[in-house]
Amino acid sequence: MKRVLAAVSHLVRRDDGQDLLEYGLLAVLIAIVVIAGVTSLGSTITNVFWQPIAQNF
């Protein structure tokens, strides 16, 4: 039991994987913002350019 507790406490004290996790979360956040922006831009382009063209036909 002492070996298990020692292994767990050793894993808790280590922080070398923390940077990778933070970079991963940052990449996911940037991807979400980019997807939202592209979706919004696509909707705007559709409403401004393609809806008037479709109404004329």
C-alpha cells in the first residue's frame, strides 16, 4: 500500500505534462473561435450576396 501511495504522490508532484495539456487546450480554444468565425462569415456572405441573387431568379 505504501508503494501505491508513493507512486500516486510522485505523479501528483510531477508537472512536466502540464505544459502539453495547456497547449492542447489553447489549440482547442483557438479552433473553436476559428470555426465560429468562419460559420458567421459564411452566413453573412450567404445573406449579403446569394440571397439577392436567388430572389432575382
